[in-house]
Amino acid sequence: MNKRLFTDENVAPTEALLRKQLGQGMDYYMSILSKSSEYRKQWNFSRGNGWILKVADVLKALYYMIPMEDGIEISLTIRDVEREEFLKNVKFGKLCPQLESAKKYSEGYALRFGIGTSPDCKSAAKFLAELMTMRAA
């Protein structure tokens, strides 16, 4: 992924600005958001990272979405048990290297997905759908 968009604290992302800046990436943005329609969404500004969309339930963030020059990036953490379930699930075999090498923090294992193509978007959407299912159980 290239550089982050919306790094000016005084220019918060709006749908019009997102459409203009993301171009084709807006399709990926809308697709991922539609999968998590039941979750709260809130734009937050961070001096080091710019504007980031937090998608969360009442207790915990599901993921953070970052508008990028050539698409979007999803950043999230998964819990130990979730990581183990993903590693056992053959549908997510391509992700095994990233899951195995993910750095562990107190919140869980940190993962990042760059989404700049339709296959990237489908893969991330499938991962997020599975994660939401796990957390709903």
C-alpha cells in the first residue's frame, strides 16, 4: 500500500471526499463496510496516522479502516482462540503465514490487510465475516 490519505486533522473524511480520493478503492471501502453494518463506525484522528475509521461493537473494535492512496487497509487484532481457529480452517490457508508470524500484543495478534484489488476485498470480507461469526458465538 502507498501513503495514507486524510492526514490533515482539519479535513475529516466525508463520503464525497472519500469518493474523490479513493477512486476504485471506494468500492472496496463500501463492500467491507456493508459486511459490518451492525457495528458502530466512528472516524478518529491520530497525529501519527491521520483519520482512521473505527468499526466496533459495544465492547471492542472489530477493525480499523485506513484510506490509502491505492485502496484501503484493514488493521485489527484477533484473540488467541480466534487465531487458532483460523489456523485450523482450510478456507484461510493463504493467511497461515501472516497468522503464524503475527506479533502478539496484550489485545491479541495484530493483522493488517491491504485491499487494492477485488480479490483482496473478497478475501478480507470473508475473513471479517468469519471473525464476526466467532465473536457472536
